[in-house]
Amino acid sequence: MARILMVLTGADSLTLADGTTHPTGYWAEEVAASHRVLREAGVEVDIATPGGVRPTVDPISLDERGGVDPSAAKEFRAYLDSISDQLAKPLALADVTVGDYDAVYIPGGHGPMEDLARDADLGRLLTDADRRGKTVAALCHGPAGLLSASAEDGGFPFADRRLTTFSDEEERQGGLAVPYLVESRLRELGAVIDAGPAWTSKVVVDGNLITGQNPQSSVETAQQVIEALRAGSTA
């Protein structure tokens, strides 16, 4: 059975551009839908956070403030409840060995901008996973976690790679005064951003790197990871 490390933010707030804080966490749909698709395909999923802290779901990802239909929110909440034991006691990133996993998967929410973007343990795992050719997947604001990675020469391991992320346009439409724009930051480091229309599913596959643009891309991102794992097992 394939085994995936799902890395969630441990942050429950985001420091905005003006220095104030905004409640955040992981985005419900991105975790619930991704986890469900992976488990239904027979993949074993372990959850990890910085320091092994219990992750917080972004409150607006479960109501209409986040553009989430009440029926969908009920479904996401029920699924998260079904994996509550995992969420309550995640692994600590510092204790994880990437060789134990076939892939690393980072869902979003604004939380990754606060902690995963500069987490040294995640950076170590991502750099090692990419060097080994293991699948590295990130969704929505999850690609902020890629910012933690550094090559031996100090460069960005994902420079010149095609990827997508929550777009600057989507961030502007969301109206939150974030401290930086993930798309722009990745471009500055040399990533080749392939953004789709706002709020529509967009997934980019570049070798072992799989990225999804927004919550609408959750299911397709997980499906692409499954395809990659299956292809690897028959290579």
C-alpha cells in the first residue's frame, strides 16, 4: 500500500501586512476531499504538523463567508470528524523520515503562509523527497510550504519547475491583506507559474511535482497524486 505524508499547518492565525492578526488554519475542503480521495484509493495517509500541534480548521472554510455551501460544509465537517483521532495527534515534522513515504502532500488555507513557508523540518523533507524523485504535491496556499526548501547550493529546488498555486488574482478578490503573495514569491524564486482562471480547478504536473490552484482543485490534485503513485509502482 502506498503511504503519503499529509502536512498541515499548525498556525491558527496569519499576521497581515499591517501587523494585525487574522484567524486562519487549514482549509476544510482541501483536507477533507483530498484525504477522502486518497483513502478511497487505498492509500495510507499520515498527518503531520510543525511540532506535532493539533491543526486548526479555518472557520470560514466551513461557512458561507468562505463561499462554502452549507450542505458542502456539513459534508466536510462530517469527514473531518471521522478522522478526528488523526487530527488530534499528528506526527511532528521533526520526527518524520521521508524515506518512509511515497509522497508528501500539503493542503492549504492561509496557515501555511505563517508557519510552513519557513519551517526548516518541512524544508528538509521536501528537498529530500524531491531529490529522491518522490511525489511532492501542494494545493492552493500549500505551495507556500515549498518556500521552506533550499538546495545544497542555497538555491530554490523548485526553480524552473512548472507549478500552480492560489493566484495573485484570487488573493486580491479574496480581499485579505496578506503579508505576501504566494504566486509572486514563487515567481521571484524562479518557479514557472501556470495559473488558470480564478476559482476553477487547475492542476499542474511537472515530473514528480503536482500542484493545485485552489479549493476547487482538491479532488483533481489528489487524483493526480494517485495516478503518479500507480505509475511509479509499475515503472
